[in-house]
Amino acid sequence: MKSRICLLAGVSFLAAVTASGPAMAQSVSPAAPSANAETAPEIVVTARKRTETLLDVPVAVTAVSGDALAKRNINSVREAAVLTPGLNISSDGAGRAFVSIRGVGVTLVQSVQPGVGLFVDGIYRPNTAYLNNPLLDVERIEVLRGPQGTLYGKNTLGGAINVITRQPGNDFEARGQASYAGPDNAWLVSGSVSAPIVTDKLAIRVGASHRQQDGFINNTNIGGKANKLNTDSVSTTIHATPTDDLTIVVNGYYDWVKGANVPYARVTGPTDYSRDNQFDSLGTTTYKYRGINARIESPIEALNTKVSLLAAYDLRNTSAPDTDGDFGPSDPALPIPAVRQGGTDALRTKTVELRFDTELSDQFSTLFGLFYSRETTRSDQLTNIAIPLIGLSLNNRAQNSTKADTYAAFGTAFWKPNPDWEVALGLRYDHEDRSATGRVNGGTPTSVGLKSNQVEPRLSVTRHWNKEFMTYASVARGYRGGGFNAVTAPVRVYKGDSAWTYEVGAKYASADRSFTLSGDVFYSDYKNYIGLNSIAPASTGGLVTVDLNSGDVESYGAEVEATFKPVPEWTLSGGATYMHARLTDSSPYTAVTGRTLATDRLTFQPDWMFNLSSDYVVPVGQDSLTFSASVNGKGSRSAASLNQTTPTILKSYVLANGSITYRMGNVELAVFGNNLFNKKYFDSYIEKTTLALAGLPASDLGIIGDLRRYGVRASFRF
């Protein structure tokens, strides 16, 4: 009842705003201010797979430009999350990430399908590891909040993150950036060149980057840094227009990531911000991401239709040869097991999408399409459990492979009875056929299958009151596919989860774009929530880690974003989220594990988040000096815990960042500092009950967030 009251209050508030005049409005990213600009340009997005301005899109969407990311010293999607209301991302390893939008879509391990869709130039990425990968030559990042299944398919029940890269054209362009920050020797160098090969016909862009840092976690057992990160990226885009009505774009990329695997430190509680790791190995893991994709677009003039064909082939290979599975030092003099793990996995993804965008009249248009994907995975993991005191050593080898085919048909009809109103009705049908085969220690393979047929509708109604102000209301359903557990798990298959989301919002942008404001309220009814993995009795005795449907979730809240230029030289921007996401029924969790939960809060989900930035430009002759400051905060969160009586709550925190940038023509020099007050906080946390149930030495485990960094940055653009 409380949630319905809050939702109705939000609707009433927006209705009152609409009746009294423009007050809520355009969702925009913090942009680099210009001392000369009097009117900011329209922000263009492709949220509905069409090129539109933010004021035309009845979706809560944030667009962050690549230039804004560079000025904030942001180098990955995970770091960019602080600029987007409702988006929550944290990580406990180079290839692992927790990601959710409005509390929906949390996932961690690679075997669980993501609940927030990740796309690069419209191409789906099937796992969350990309969130930690370096961003290279990005034009902008679009974050769409709420279910996007109608246009983007399954695994977007929380929303979608779309990364759009820069495209080559007729102009030669060279960009470069280098930065260094201490005290953990964090440095980055990147560059790209874009040039025409044949004017108006063929152009190419090539980019590359290198990033590395020592991190802030020390291994006091064997020495060295426990969370080093080293990445290299190369990408190439070829843009061809052999005729005036035919466009062909081909992109290839290679990302190489070397980092630590779950470098947790043993801590005494959620206020013990220790960064001393005592693993028997550094847990170094390498990831190789490769892929090629192509897009072909051509109009059919007779039908007033633009046809788009997209195809992609993506590969990921992971190697983790030596990981400490008991999260601490071994002692040959004690009868305590020492657990070491090593493994590899490989993922291959093929996708094809065909779209028809038709304008039947000034009032009516449609977007229809077909989609197919094939995912295959193979993993091989070896676990060694040794107790030197009694001379015991056991090896356990688990081999698994999966195959998944997804077929989809989708369509949206857009009706504009007049310039002020739009009604959009969309529907998508997804069919997924997923299978898995696993074996333990070379035994007889066990196979299981999972099929699902899902319909994901979306209805939105938009009202443009004038050129500066619009309101909208929408209802949509999203769905995430299920998956499989280990051969010895009590529940081999868990089903997918789904969410219905109801949303009303408004956007305003003044004529000169000196003031923009947007806001929305939402309510999500979330069924069969796939929670973070837990421990359950194994069918062969003992315990086993499982992914499962934990129950039902209710999530509701409000979001607001704004920018304001009180004078041409000064830009203020920011956003805030209030969100109440809670489990309303956890009986499915108890049925599988035989345990109860100590809290109804969702793991790692804060009730509030905010960001605020200020950029002030001081002209210096023909040059300029920009003073930038920002703060971002996140509320208290529930840690990962299997404790049945006492929840572990991580404290809220606020981080402050700043920079001073001197611009001389096309060259910029800057000094910057991140987390200026050296605020200590946890990026990830596991309460000790989990280890105790696994028969390991009981201790809480935590990974601290990045501490204070300060450094210099230089960039150019010609």
C-alpha cells in the first residue's frame, strides 16, 4: 500500500506541474562549458533506434558525451555510472561487475545473464565484464532506464546502456590523451586517427589505448599489489557510402585485460577499511575480447522505408591459472583446508538483426524487425583442496558447456494525431532455447535444457506542450533469461525473471538550453528475482554454490536531472535518485536453501544516489582556464550475506573530485584529483557466514573503493 501511495503522489505532483506550467524537463549529461557558446546544441540520442532529440523521447534517458567523460577523467562505463541517476555499478574483479538500474537486474557471475543490456553501436554484449573495459574514442554513452525489451530484447528488464563510438567522415581528425596519477601509478595513453580515403565514399578510423594502475590493495602474505590492472585496446572502423543511398560500416576491436580476481581483504566488520590482502596468490586473470561487426543501411524509396542489417561476431577468452579459493593464507601446521583454483572459459556470440523503419505519413510510422543470436560457452575449472598437516590433497575438475539460441520479432507503431501528441505501442516476442552439459572429474555428462517464450509490450503517450516542455507516461515489461547451476546442485535450472514498470515523467529545456530539467517517478513489479548466488545442500552431500530465484521485488522511486548556466561561463549540472527496492516474498529462496534472509533489502542497492558538478571558464586572452568540481554520493547498502538474523549494512559515502584545465587552441593541460578527501568505502563486501558454511575460516571480506588519486592530463585534437 505504501508503494502505491508514493506512486500516486508522484503522478499527482507531475499532473500539478503540467497544469501550472513547465517545471520538469530535459535529461542531459554534464557537458564541458564553452566561454563562447550562447546556445547549447540539441542533444541527439538513438534510444528508440531512431535519431531523435531528448525532448522527443518518452524514456528516462541520460546522454553523456565522450568529451564530458574525458574531462571527468572517466575511463570505463563503470566509472561513468556516477553521472546517471538510478544506475548502480560496482565490481570485485577485472571481469566481474554488479550492475542494476532502479534496483533491477543485479548480476555478478558470468553464468547469469545480465539484467541490464549492454550495447556498443547497437551490438549486444552478453556479459557485464565489458563495464570494466576501457572506453576508446566514444562519442557518447546513452543510459535508458526502465524495461527496454520491445526494441532491445531480453536481458534489458532494468534498462539498457548503449555506447556509441565516433564515426569517420570527410575530415581528417587526430585525437590524443595521456594522464598520470599517483600514488598507485595510474596512467593512461590513448589516441585515434580518422581520415577519408575517398571523399564522400570511404573513410577510416583507427584507435588504440593503454591503461594500467597498481591499485590500493596490498598483499602482505606474498608481497605485491593485489588489484593491479593492465589493459590494451585497439579498434578500427571503416565507413563506406558506395552510393548516395547505401551506407556500410564495419568495425573490429581487440581488448586485452589483465587484472586481479576477487582480491578481498579479511576485515573485522563494515567499518574496518583494511587494504591488506593475505592471499597465497595474486589471482592474476587475463581476458581477451575480440569482435567484428557490420551495419548496412539503405532506403527503399518506393516504400519510404530505411532498411538496416546488423551482424556481429564477438569472442571472449578468460584464463585464471591460480586463484586463492579460501581467501587467506595457508598454514601447514593447522588442519585447515587450503583451496586453490584455476580455470579457463570461452564465450562466442553471433547476432543478426534486420530492421525496417517506415514513414507511412506525417502522422504514422512503424519500426519492425527480426533478431537472432547464438551463444556458446565452455569452461574448465580445477579446484585443489589440501590439508598438509594430515597429508590430504583432493582435486575436483568441473567442465561445463552451454548453447543458447534466441529468436525474436519486434515492432513499434508511432502515431502522431497532431504535432503535440504521440502514442507509441510496441511488442516483442522472444523465444530462447538454452541447454547445458556438465561433468565432474571426468564422470558421465549431465545435460539439461531450458526454453522460454516471452512477450514484452510497451505503451507510451507523449504530450508536447510547447517547444520547450513535454510530459509522458509509459508502461513496459522486461524479461531476463534463466540459466543453470552445477551438476551437484539441488536445483539444476533456475527460470528467468521479469518486471512490469509504470512511469510518468516530464522534460524541459529553455530555448537557449541555459536551463534544463527532467524528472520521473516509477513503480516496478518484479517477479522471480534472480538474486546473488547462495549456498545450498549439494545432492552428493555437503554444500554447493547456486544461482536461484529468490522471490518477488517491489521497486519505486523518483529521479531528477538538471543543468543550469547562470552565466555563459558557468555550468552547473547534476542528478539524484530516491529508490525503495525491497524483497516482498523470499519464500522461493528458503525453499531451495533451507535458510531465511536477515533483510528484505537487495544486495548492494542504495536507497539514494546523487551527483553534482560545477564548471567555470575564465578567458585568458585567446585561451581559457576551466575550474571544475564535482561530488557524488551513494546511500547505505546491504552487503552480500547468508546470515539469517543480522544484516550487514555498508555505510553511505560522498566523494569529491576536482580539476583545473588550461586550453590553448586544440590542446588541453590539466591537473586533477579524485576522491580528494580520501574517503574510505567498500566497493564489495561478503559477510563471514558464507565462508563458515563452506567450511573455511570465518571472516568478513571486503574490497575498498579507490582512494585519493591526483595527477596531470594532456590532450589534443586536430
